[in-house]
Amino acid sequence: MMKVFDKISFEHVPRTENKHADALPTLGSRVTIQNGQHALEHRVAESPAREEGMSVEGKINDWRTPLHEQLRTLNITKETRGFCLLNGQMFRKSNDGLLMKCVGEEERKEKAEQLHGATCGEEGPGLYRRLQRWGIYWPKMKFHCDELQASCKACQETKESMQICNVHN
């Protein structure tokens, strides 16, 4: 900017004297509401929207079934904290606030093997973290991912080669 202008000066202006910075809040506070009107209307629904008669993909003995039923009937307990239903599908809220799809045994195996097959032997995050990024969840996810990678010869060879490589001065 010095090349464009002959002279530049900076001056500190105390907040109480800076009318431009406070213009919008000041303007908002001066708006008068007449005849008992409200500037902001807040409505509370009688009960949250929910799907009636939805099942967990026909599974009877699935880990999701009791949680799904509790959520469907609005019986919120300590176990259901962090879970929600969207269009009959159950999701779990991750630590970073994203919703992860809750999957059953068959889909768990399919997704884990699919992702493992595509990333086996690669550096970077492990299978568990990659599945989280895909937005997939089941209760013993970390254990099953570690077990799958431990039983994979290619993953073990990659792990051993990474441990052998040392950097020397």
C-alpha cells in the first residue's frame, strides 16, 4: 500500500468514540415495536416430528433395535444420548458434531472390507479413522478395525517396514 499512497497514518480510536462500529447495534436498539408486535416469533411444537412404524431394516437381533425403539417412542435415556432418527435411519453424533450412520453386522463387514481393500498398505489414517470420515458407526468399530488389520498380511508388512525405517543424522 505504501507504493500507492504518499503517506499512510494509523490512529487509535477509542470504542466510545467509534460511531461507525456501533452503528448497527445502535440502530437495532432504537427500533420501536408498536401495538404489542413482536420482532421475533418463537414457536414450540407440541412434540418433535418422528417417523411412525419404521423398523431397523428388518433386523430383529441387531444392536440398533433397542435404541431405535427408544428413540422412536421418545424414551430418551443415557444409552440413547448422542443418537437420533432421521427418516427412520439411526445416526450417532460424532465428537466433532457430524452425524454418522449406524450400521448393522452385514453392512459393517461390507463397508470395512470395501474400505480396507481400497486402502490396504497405504500410509495415513487407519481403517477406524477412515470409516469415521465415511460417516459410519457401530459400537465395537475400533476393535473390529484393529482385528481386520491385524489379520491382514499386507497391513502387517507395511507396519513392519515403517518401523524398520529410521532416520539418522
